[in-house]
Amino acid sequence: MTSATPYTVADVMTTQVVAVTPSTGFKDIAAAMERWKVSALPVIEGEGRVVGVVSEADLLPKEEFHEHGPGMLEQMRRLGDTAKAGSTHAEDLMTTPAVTIRPDATLPRAARLMADRHIKRLPVVDGDGILKGIVSRGDLLKVFLRSDEDLTAEVRRSVVTHLFPLSHGAVRVAVSHGVATLTGQVKDRTLIPVAERLTRSVEGIVDVHCHLQATKDGPGR
């Protein structure tokens, strides 16, 4: 991946994935979640095709109704939960179809999908629905662990040099704790807001302070 290419799910996902099959029992699912410290597991069949996801929320009804079974009204109101309370295998506990994402999806797309569906983890699948990895909310934040030096180099290379091929030497880029500051003079005033926008779009940049100014003899005065 080149520095100017947006990060994708494939860049941050976890490829070592713990999964269960439709026939996996309740206790084995709970044990796997505890052992691997995850809140949800993909359910796969055949060559690894994802058919659903079983989460802690899918397991909780069994505990909720352990001592006192649901009344008639509650059964009618919560048909899904009460059915899961009596289930013992992943095929009856899982949520299906699974909400999945492709490896080439951008990180903002993954973040929006998680927010819209109120989920913390997404199975990553190829075009045939075969499991390739898992991406979590924490994985999406990995880009913010990039060093200031790395971010400075990318902003200079993919933004400043690209937009200002003639005057890039007069532009100073400084990144501190993920905050980029652009100072100096450029020939085209109309490109200054473009530079700020492109810098803000660099994966890992937290904020941008743009103090670029146009030279008096440049266009867009």
C-alpha cells in the first residue's frame, strides 16, 4: 500500500479469527468468548462461509430467564429472546444474516456500518462470503498510532508536493500528537482550502491548523 492510498479494512483487521460452527454448543461458545476475550464470534460452515454471528447479547436470554421463565405477554413481546433462551447451539442462537464487510472497504465505511448497526466487530469476507478476518472498533483506531514523523512525511508527499509542485519548498509541515500545522506561502490562493481538506483526510491526522498564505503575485488574489 502506498502512503497516498486510503487505509482499508485489510490494513487493520485481525486475520487470526476464532469462529464456531452452527453445531457448536452453548457452553463451548461461552467458553470461547471468555478465553479469547471477545464479545462476538462468527458462525461458519463449509469452507469458511459466514452464516451468522453469535454475540454475548444472544447468550444473555438464557441467564435472564434461568430462574423464572417468561410470562405469556413477555413471550409475545420478545419472541426472539425467549426462543434463544431455550436454544443450545449456535445455529439457533446466532443472528443471521451476519453483518459483514469486504477487505477493500475504507475505514470510514466500516466505522459507519458499526455505528448504524450498533455492533463492535465485523466479520471480513471475500466476494464468496468466506471469512478472511475480523475488524473491531479498536482496529479502526490503529491509524491514530502512526508516528508524527510518518504523518509529516505523508502530508508533505501526498498533499504539499502534489498540490504545489513549484512552491512546495516554501511550505512547512509540522505534526505534533497527530495535529498537522501548515505554514508558508504558495502561489495559488484557491488551493489553500484544498490543502487543508486533503491534509485532514490523511489517515491518522487528528486536526489541522492551516496558516498558508498566497504570494502577492499569485493567482486567486
